[in-house]
Amino acid sequence: MGLTASVLAIDAGNSKTDVAVVAADGEVLATARGGGFRPPTVGVTAAMDTLAETVSRALAAAGAREATHVSACLANADLPVEEEKLAAEVHARAWGTTVEVRNDTFAILRAGVTEPRGVAVVCGAGINCVGMRPDGRTARFPALGRISGDWGGGWGLAEEALWHAARAEDGRGVPTALARTLPAHFGLPSMYALIEALHLEDVPPARRHELTPVLFTTATAGDAVAGAVVDRLAEEVVTMAVVALTRLDLLAEETPVLLGGGVLTAGHPRLDDGVRELLADRAPKARARVVRERPVLGAALLGLDRVGADATARERTREFFTG
């Protein structure tokens, strides 16, 4: 247990955590997977304890006691001040000499590019966008929901679909098949029945996310209201990407725009086409691509960038996760 690894890479999302221990030459010495990282739900100490269990297994498997640098990409690190606080918590665990904590969206971005340059838009339960340049400049949004100007994400899309369907059924809104398809998903006869079931929690609140695929299916079947919601999401995705590109002075350069998260990787034709058409119009030199690499690769590459690893080492790490 005397080895000091070069990078301890952590990608900690709400549902799971991936850890990788990487040597200076890019060899991945060990990996481990553990539970999710949810400080808002369980508290910082309990969340860090869960993280520590996964990190300990990875270090033990690698035969290492610590790393030169800890590269941690964490969910719920939405603001720089939160990154700083979590970095202090990670540093106190003595897993490495230096520590850098970033929002987990940066891991998705770095996993999809050969150098730290580009923009990523992630649409899963929520929506977020980050960008970076090799000189260290970044672009980001608070991504805290409506209070920070966000629209979209799987949860938001479900809420929007429910709103339109409720108004269609009671006459306040225009007709939409969502008034039928949303309650039918839960075996219910009407929107009134679904509203009641959600309010009384006969349908658990967490199941609302199941309505997002129903929205897309309804749009694909030709429903105008559902289609308009999908089109608005495409607009939001491209707006975030163009703003990030502009902030980083990348709008006039050929730059990757990476699309991640369950909604953007699901292969919805109307959404995919909409994003690419709008991006081609507003940022002609941007190159959109869906990211399918594991985010822990991005955390590892960010760490290797930080310790000054060469291209051969970075490629060796990438091959481990993608080969």
C-alpha cells in the first residue's frame, strides 16, 4: 500500500459514483462503483462517507494509499462556492495532495473531447451547460431550475406536459392528445383522475419522470402541443450552447458541442433534428455530437490535464474506458 497514484478520478452523480485510480502514464490501476452523491438529501457528512467507501475500495484495489491529485466531478456542485466547500471536504479526507472539484457536467464535456475545449449541454432530470478552453477559461450556468432561468430537463418537461393536458381537459387550453396519453400511462381514465392521484400521492411524485417519454411519443404521433414542447426544448439547448460558445469566443471556430443526459441521448428524431438545424443556423462552425463515453473518463482526463500528463497518457486512459 505504498504506491502514490497520479490521479484519483471521481464522477459522483445522484444515482451512482464511479471512481478510477490512474497512474502517471495513463494506466488505469483500478476502478470502483458505489452509491449516489446526494448532499441536499442526506447531508454533506453522510454523502462524503458514501463517497469515501467507494474511494477506499478503488485505492485498495490499486494498491495505493493516496493520489497526487484528486479530480472530483460532483453532482449538486452547481455554484463555484459549492465547489469550494466540497473541495475542502474532499481535501480533509486526505485522498490526495491537491484537489479540484467541478460540477459533474464538466466530466461529460471532457470525456467527449480530445483536448479541454468545447461546450456540453446535458439534459437529464434537469438541464445544464458548460464550456471550457485549454487556457482554463470556462462558461457555466447556475442550473438551479426556474430561479436561475432554466427551462427543460426531464422533470420540467413532465410538468409542462401535465400543465397543457390539464388545461386541455378543463377547457382553459387548446386540445391535445396529452390529456389522454398522460393518464393512460398510469391506467387512469382522465387528467382529473391523474391530478388527484398525483396530489394524494397515490401515484408517487418520483414517477412523474415517466411522463417525459410519453410526451415524446405523443409528439411523434403528430400532436401539435406536444410537438411545440419538444421544439422549445431544442430551442433551449441551442440557446445555452450558443451563449457558452459566445462567452468563450468560440462561435467563429470549429468547436464540438456535446449532447449528454438521458433526454438528449435517447434518439428522439424531432428533438435531434431541431437541435442540429438550429445549431447550424446560429453556430455554423459548431459540431454537435452525442456523448456516450463514461463521465469518469472525463474526470480522469481533467486530472491528467492538471498534472501535466502527455497526450500518450491521456490516450491510454481513454482506451481503457472506450476500448
